[in-house]
Amino acid sequence: MAGNTFGTLFRITTFGESHGPLIGVVIDGCYSGIQLDLELIRTQLSRRKPGQSAITTQRMEDDEPEVVSGLINGITTGAPLTLLIRNKDQRPADYDALKNTYRPSHADYTYEQKYGIRDHRGSGRASARETAARVAAGAVAMQILKSENISIDAYVSRIGNISIPENISIDTSKTYHNILRCPHEATAQLMLNRIEEAAQSGDTLGGIISCTISGVPAGLGEPVFDKFHAQLGKAMLSINAVKGFEIGSGFFGTLQMGSQQNDVFDTDKNGKVFTTTNNSGGVQGGITNGMDITFNVAFKPVSTLMKPQQSINAQNQKVIIQPGGRHDVCVVPRATPIVEAMAAITTLDFLMIANVAKHK
């Protein structure tokens, strides 16, 4: 199976299955001499892990990271950095009844068509359980970016049809103050009510995560095929359940005239270049311009419903799927640290590429 590696210089490879003994990640290209902050890794993992609140799957995993290579006395050596996360509450038997059934909107049918076999135990590699490994790697990247004064802040801006009102100032320091990962408390309560309604009917919801990368210098990006926003979009679209990505003004920008959309250049009193608006989302011509990078990521509703659904089995016979197992009604809040992780990995990778180019 190819496609388990992301990045060029800061490169991650994830491994393991949802209901196997463990999952993990190998980080190749991490700088040597980094004092690794395991507590930051634990914090990010705790924000993604199952069983953290009443609105998430009740699978109970502590998601404790184990570093098994690339570290001596808490300092990175420059060798491949390997982190393991053991699965302690896997229940493969929950999926026995679905062994020969294709669940609607899952990867069951497509994986079997591609590989001739599939892991029916919670979808194996196709499970969102894999993203815990990305979050661990992203937390490593965040530590390096912090030393470069680059920060990443993601938050839930929409659940279903409930959105943070426009033109409201957002304080992202409050994002993790509630289980919805929404920094606007009044909207968070409305979102919670909507999720509870969906749960009572056995249905699910999707939503949008908004993210800002601050402190990125101008000049990152590799045109023409490796534009900064192209790789960022790939990173986001590789996350389970993601169906849409937009940067800057995104689709809304199509409603504007060019005179409204253009970002006018100016300089501050210190001679630093900036743009008076940021419709470009911090990227022009595929290269960062020094402004904040702003983007939105759209997540579809969770595919597993807690009510019967019609489908077919491997013999092409119609069947009724009965609900079972442990599943989220809305995965969006738990996906916030995943978006942050993939943004950090993408940004650090481009920063490393730029630093190599400068030293040629």
C-alpha cells in the first residue's frame, strides 16, 4: 500500500490499523538538538482522542505517545524519530457482522476493489484512528515552528447550519475552553444543541474548521506544481471526511469584482511590506507574502448512522445494516488538532526547503 508518506524534507510516514495493537509515525528529517516537549504532544493528542466528552465516541484510549527512536535524553538526534500509540480499547468483534457488507459512504467497497482485501475492523487504515499519528508528528513540528515565531490556530466555525456570526471578533485562546472547540460561547451552545438533536434521531452532522497560520515569512512555496496552498490543500484533503478546502476569500471571492478582491500593497513605519486586505489568504502566485495564511476545511457528516441503513453485501445482495459500535455524531470538534497538525507539518516542510535553498 503506497501513499502513507507526506512531506519532502520534514517527512512523515504513519502506520498501524484502527483495531490493531498500535498505530505510529516515523518522522524523517527532524532537526537534531531539539528538546522534545512530550507534554505538548500529549496535549494535542488529548484534544483529538476518543472518549473525551459526551458528544464523542466512547472508545477509551489514553493515547500516550512512546518515543522509540531518534531521541537521547529528551534531545532529538536527527535520526528517524518514531512515536508509537498503543490501541488499548480496540473491539474488532464489534465489526464482525459487517465483514461482508459495504457500508454507505465508507471505504469498504473502494478498498476491496483496489486491494482485493480489506480490514473490516473499523476500516483499518481508512479509520480516523490513523490521524492520532499525524497529531503526534504535528506537535513535533509545532515545537520547531514556535522557535521561528510561527503559530497555528484552528477552531470550529460551523456545525451543520450553525455558524459563528460574521464580523464577530474571535479570540482563539478560548477555542479549547469548550467541547465544541468553538471560541464563541453562544454559538458553541447552539452547536451542542444541534448535535444532541442529531444524536436523538440517530443521525450525524458535518461542519467547517477555520484556521490561521501566523508569522509565516514571505517567500515559502515551490511553483508551479508545489505551490504553498496546493500542498496545504493536499494536506487538508488527506484528512478523513474532508470534502472541501478554500484559502483566503475562497468561493466567496467569485462574487466580487477584481477591484474588491485585489490586495493592495503598503508599508508600515518600519518599512515592512503588508497588504491592506488579505483576500489572498497569505499566498500569491503559490508563494507566501508574509500575511496570515487563512483557510477553511469542510467536513462531511459522519458516515456511520445509529439507525438502520440499506446497502449491499459482497454478493451484491441488498441488506439492512443495523447500528452498532462506538461512533461520533459529529467528528469536527475532534478534528481541530488534526487540521493544526497538518498545517504545521506543511509549513515546516516549506520552511526547511527554503532554508536549504538559501544555503546553496
